[in-house]
Amino acid sequence: MNTLKGLNLTPVSLALAIAGVSSFSVQAEEKSASMDTVVVVASTAPKSISDIPGTVWYVDSDRIEEEARSGKSLGDILAATIPSLDIGSQGRTNTSQNLRGRSALVMIDGVSLNSSRSISRQFDSIDPFNIERIEVLSGATSVYGAGATGGVINIVTKKASDQGLHAETYVGGGSGFNNGEDYDGKIAQSISGGNEKARGRISAVYHDTGAKYDANGDIIVSDITQGSLQYSTVLDLMATGELNLTDTQTLSILAQYYDSQQDSPYGIDFGINFAGLRDESQMNARSKGYSSDRQGGTERYMVNVNYLNSDFLSQQLMIQASYRKEKMSFIPFIYGSYMAASEQNTEVVSLRMALLKEFGRFNLTYGLDGYIDTLDSSQDIFDPATSLATGGLVNNTYATIGRYPGTEVSSVAGFVQGEFNITDDWVVQGGYRYQYINNKIDDFVAADAQAMIALGGATSADSVEGGSTDYTVGLFNLGTIYHINNMNQIWANFSQGFDLADPAKYYGYGTYQPQANGHLSLTDSVNVSDSELEGMKTNSFEIGMRNQVGEFSIQTAAYISLSDKVTSYDKSTLAVLVSDFDKRVYGLETELNYWLTSNLQIGGLGHVVRSEEKNVNGDWVKSAVTTASASKVGAWVGWYDDIYALRLQSNTMFDLSDDSDNELDGYTTVDLTTSVKLPVGSLGFGIQNLLNEDYTTVWGQRAQIYYGGSAPASAFDYKGQGRTYMLSYQVKY
């Protein structure tokens, strides 16, 4: 059995195959994509697109390069290409950028970027230059366990071929031409090579941005909540290698260092003694002269080793081991009378083993996986006298305290998945996953009490008691696909997903009573013994179809996902709250393409979604706009020939409201990308926000609701970028 030999598989190819899914794509450069094409996108062996019972979207390197020509970030590229993924933030965070209205598991080559501490920086993780393709599985999946209730996004990196030495060079720059600080520049280089025995690729990307300006020509207010991308420097270093140990055994490795740091001279002047918090006229949201000992950034080290054996005891064996360490820092935020900024460090070790056995019409996959995820964090309190005198523009570290209790989340799971071909046209698959999770929480003095001690308001404090909690969960899936003919299929699928709310933001909060001796006595707390954090299981149902008729192709699916828990946040403390209320998300996602001529293509995508929860009276009400997804639609027209490529596309987010009278205003942006092949390389040109639409980003609107009690709304008015021009040159040789 040598079906794995020479297929250059990634760990996630096996993992997605356990779910029984692969990809569907209409490639922009081709007239159409035949659904009879044999692909190895999300499977352990070559599999026709027409045999896949599930909604999976596939974005190839050409489309990624095309979108990047207009200067889009990874999150915005995904939003433009994946129907059920929400519009992006244009900042450092992908908070509430849901997939099918729920959270997504994001991976690089099968290595999860999600952690128990749910900092939404997964799209601040890799430069598009290093991405070969992106595979997206919509809907909850039982294969991965916790974190994939909305679906899975796997980013597959570029690898070397066995055809000798190759290199790729990219140089690009852009501006909105507002002034000399309005710039965006990137340079990238890769070298790869190898033969049938061994292959390797190394790459380096350096990306530097200055100020960003809105449609009115005003500098965009820095996001003081989750961090923005103005005045940011990114370094992405990556190495991949593959070694054929024998005819049936392959060892591959990925190593990445990613560093993205902000160093902005602009900040918010809250006025002397923070007078702007009470009188907005004394606040200036675009002040120069800002400096801080800590600003927002992401630093990550990651190593992934993958072993494949296509003939292990007459089975196919995959073993994946990975290590990830990351440091995520935030810019100063105002806490009443002082400024502070946190830093959160995560370390994750994971291991997965899977075996695949074929029995004629029946295929069986089974295995084990596990991980250990640890978190520690700190918070810098900045000198209050300096911060107050400068309105928060100058922040020098005065003291460092703990931000969240230390946590360790460990998991081990077993899974089995089977697929049976009832006939040549009808396939059924199903599987089960059983997962054990253990949470360990350290004793912790609440951050507010630590701050009071650091600022001289107390001398000591009681700790909120930590402890350990255990969870077991069984997750089931069942799906089927029927081939009407080679070009038309219909499917139905049921799968269960599981989520565990962020334990670091759930535990460690307390109410204290000051004593005469300066000690803070704990009177009430959120602790492990009295308030055990509950997990949330999601049941997801979908029906879908894939069709290709002549020059027209479409993939569409209707779905509903149901859960019995709701996660929210306390507005005063931003602590996680888990409530025993039912939640449902239902919708329809679609993408279609039509070739008017052999070179001219039109297409569109859309996602109609609604999120609802039961209230205390048992009535269904709209979910809060801070977490719910808004419907969206996109449309495009493109021209492609041997020399020229042009694509004009629009993306629209629709208005969204909830039953608490909160609203998000929708907006439409239009982008243009072009490229021309030169005798050597290609020249690309793009315009982001072609019509210079004036709008506040979806995150800027959500931040005003999340943090509105801390400062005037204008402090969180994170605007969309105005018309911006990008020019690039790329050569592959």
C-alpha cells in the first residue's frame, strides 16, 4: 500500500480526511475547475472533488497573491474569499470574526494557533508570501475537539519541489498619498531546492508600515483595545524541509519565527488628569508625541515535525509533533486613574497519531491526539503622575503585576472515523471522538487588588483559590453524499463541536474589603470550587450541493448549529460569563462563478446568517452584536489571459442589530487588482477602497460597545482605511 508516496501531504490533510472533506475551487486563471479533478487538498490519498461530502473552500496561491496586491491583510483576504467568514477588523485582532457565526480553529500546516487564552491574533501569524493555499471547512467538526464549533481554517505553507533550485522575490510598496508618513513597504525572498531524496525552502519577509489614513484624510485613531497595524514592523522567517527516509517513509519539518510589533508616535491625549474622560472636548484622539514602554505586538516561535509511513503493518501511519511559544502584548489602556498594558505568554506542545486502513469499499481511520497548553501573564502599570500630566501620551513602567491566573490545560483524545461506499454514487461516513480535558488554575490575587497594592493603597491581599477541573466529552459525526452525475452532487452532514470558555478570563476575580492594617480581605470570588467552568457542545446540521453546468459553477449549503450555553463578557471587568441559555445560528452560504467568455469571468459569494439566544423568559432574541455575525455579500468581474489579469470586486457587510438597541452599521468597499507579465517576472497594481468609502470598521463599532464605559466613544472609533494604492514586482526563477 503506497498511496501516500510522493504526495507531499501535510498533517491537516490526514486530519481533514478523518472528517471526510476536501476542497472545492473555481480557479480564476482557468476557464473552469472540473469536479472530476483528482486533488490532494484535505485527504490522505488522491480524491476527486466530486466525492467530498462537506462544505470546504479552497483558496490557491494565485488568488492569495491577487488579493494581496491591493494591500490586504490575511484576515481581509480570507473575508473576501470565504463566504461564511465575517468581514475583518483591519487591525491586529480577529475578535468575533466568526465562521458560520461561531469561533473557528485556525492552523498552520495542521498546527493549531488557538489557545486556552482566547487572544484573537491567529491571522497575525504569517505573511501571505509564505502561503501556498488555504483550506476552510465550514461548520462544527468532531474531529478536532475544542475550538472548532464554526469550522477549521488551515493555512498551508509553500514547500520546495524536487525540480532543482528555485527562488522567489517580491518587492512592493503603497500609500494613500496623504503625507510622508503614509506608506506601506514589503520585501520578501525565498530559496528552495531539492531532489527526490530531500527538499527544502527558506524564506524571509520584512514588512514595514507607517500611518494609515481614513477616507477624509485623517490619521486613523490607534486601537487602544486590541492593537492596530499602523507604524508596525513584521518579520516572518520560515524554513520547511522534507526527507524521504525510504520508499514508504517521509519526514518533514516546519520552523517559523514571526514577529509583528507596533511603535507608534501617535496616541490619544485624554487631557491633563484625564479630563477628557469627563469632557470629550479636552481629548485629542490623534496626538503626536506618544511613547510607551509597552506597545502592541505578537512574537511567535513554532516547530512542527511530521512523519508519514505508507506501509506500516499494512496501514498508513501519520505522527505529528509540534511546539509553539508566543508572546502577545497590548498597548496602554486607561484604568480610571492610571494606564496599564498586559503581556500574555502561551506555550503549547501537541502530538497526534493516526492510522488509515482500507478494506475494499470501507475505509477506517483511527488514532490519538493530545496537547498541553500553559499560560502566564503580566501587566505593566505606568507611572500615574507622568500619565496624568501628559494625558496618557507618555507611559513609563512603574510596577509590574499579574494580569490573569496561571493556567495549564491538558487534553487527550481518541477518535475513529469510517467511510463506506454503498454504491459507486452513494457514500456514507461517520465517526466518534472521545476527549478528556483537565484545567489547572493557580491561586491568584485579583488584578485590581494587585494594582491597589502596587499604587500604595494596600499592603497585602488574600488570593482567590485555584484548583483543578476535569471534563469529558463525546463528539459524533455522520454524513453522506450522492452523485447525481459527475458534475452534480448533493450532501447532508451532522457533526458535533466543543468549546471551553477562556479559563484565565473566567477565574481569578474577587471582591475585597480593606482592613485597618492595609490588608485586603477576600469576601467573594470566582473560583474553581464554587464556580466550575462549563463546556459547550454544538450540534451542527447542513445540506449542500455542488454543481457545474457548462461555464457555470456553484457551491451552496444551508445550515443550523445549536448549543445550550452562551458566552458573554462583563462590561465592567471584561470577565468571561457562561450562561445556561440555548443558542442557535442558522444561515445559507453560497459562491458562484460564470465565464462569459474564455477570458471574462463574473461571480459572487454571500452569507445570510442569524444568531439567536433564549432569554430568561424562554423567548428567542437576537444575539448581541458584539459576538453575532452580520450577513455579507461579494461580487466580482475579472479578465484573465496569458499577459494581463484584472479583477474588480466589492464586499458588503449588512447592518446588524440586537434586542438591546445596539447596532452595527454596514458598509461596502470596492477593490481593484491588476497584473501584467513582463519578460522577467510580473508587475502588480492594486487599489484598496477604490471609491474612498468613509466608514468605521466592524471592530471599531464593537469596541465602542465593549469599552464605552471607560472613555468617550471617539477613543474607540477605529476607522476603515481610505483609498490606498499598491505597486509590486514579483519574480519566480
